[in-house]
Amino acid sequence: MIADALREIGGEQVDVQGLMGPGVDPHLYRQTRTDVRAMTQADAVFWNGLYLEAQLEDFLARLAERKPVYAVGDAVPRDKRLADEDYPDQPDPHVWMDPSRWRYVIEAVADGLIELAPNHADAFTERADVYLEELEALDAYAHQILGSVPEEARVLVTAHDAFGYFGDAYDFEVLGIQGFSTESEAGLARIETLVDVLVERGIGAIFVETSVSDRNIRALVEGAEAQDHNVRIAGELYSDAMGQADTYRGTWLGMFDHNASLIAAALGGDVPEGGRLGRLDDPRESE
């Protein structure tokens, strides 16, 4: 998502190499020798921070002593960050799940590029402004379609707790099997508790994530079936990774459009065909 922002704002003036591609889980990602070489040779490194790339933190801290390293997620004001009640000092890192918070990251990316290449400041600023306009339009679209979901159906059940900011922004209750990080293990008691919630509240649709195993989600389906309650997997959401490169879903704007449109449609909302711009029908998206 950060590489996408850098490409959108940097344009031809910036050569961006993203280390994590489609389907990659950043919580568990460890740098390879090739990654280390790429980061040490780069002019600067941009990363999310907020303990998302947990396995990279020590390396990036050492690298920051030698070159510019930007933890752009830190730009989200502290009072706008969510945290687990049991771990108040560890914020939820998934800030791209709410456009109103992600805009702080976009602005931090633009500021970082301007600091690195001030002679291109006007171009960076202009492209950032255009991008932020698209962000605001997408946010308005999401509010419209998600607001059309019946209030009693606004329950989002996913593999891990990556959608807290989404739920906070659009008034959805979010239930993740695992915590903020996929490093945490989902115990049997947690799965049994969620099965009971599905049955008692009549929740009929849950979601898998492209970067997380669907094992626990399928355990929910089987557990509900054992109690004579049918739950369907409504589709795949993009949580910690985007779609395939060179597709609409392979951009932050596209992945968010996909997520909001899929969630709203699956839970009974009114969603236009193809999403906000009609681009979700692109046949390349299913390749």
C-alpha cells in the first residue's frame, strides 16, 4: 500500500521497489538477502511502522542510522489510533483501512519525497492533491454503500483483527479470530465463542483474507453447521496485502473499493455493479 502511494505521488521522478507483494503477510515477513541489498542500496526506505513489520524493526532501526527511513504510519495522530485493551501501548497498525486516517500517511509520503527531492516538490504536491481527492471520493462512496446495510447486519467477521479502523469509520462491529498480528494464535476457545456468536445472532456471511490462511474461518463454518446454522464465506477481502500487480485491485484505491463493495453487497447493502467506478468487473481481476 505504501509502495502504491509512492508510485502515485512520485510519478516518473521516483523508482519504487516494493518488498512485499500480493498475498504476503507483513506481520510474519522476514527480509531476504536480496531485500537487505535493495534497502541498503536505496536512497530511502518507507515503511508502515506501528509494529506492522515486526520482524524488520531491528534492521530498519540500524538502517536509519545511515540513510532516511520513514515510518509513515506514525503520522496518524495518537488520538486517532486504536489499541487493544490488553495492550494499550501497541496500536493497531492497519491504518489503511480508513481513508480518513490513511490521508495522514499519504501526506507523510509526500513530505518524505519532497524532503528527498525538493526540486520536484511542485510535482509531488500536485499529484498528492489529486490522490487525496480520489481518497475523499472513495470515502464518500464507502459511507453511502455501507450505510445502506441494515444496522443489525453490520457485523464483519474475518480471520484476524485487521478491520478495526474500517469498523470505527463506518459503524460496523468487527470480530477477528486472531488479534492485530497474525503471529497470535487463535485458540479453540476463541473459535467456539465466535461460533456461538454466529448462531445466536443469526450471522450468515463471513469473510476470508487473501494474506491469511482460511483454516480458522472454515472452522467457524463447520462449527456453525454442527449447531444447524448455515454460514457462507462471502468472499476474499484484502487486509495486509493488495491484489495482483497491474490490476485495479492491485492499488490501494482498488483494494478498498473491492472490500467496501463486497462487504456491503454480502451483508444486504445497495452496491452499484462493478463498484465505485465500474472497474471491479475488469476480467483481469479474476486472473
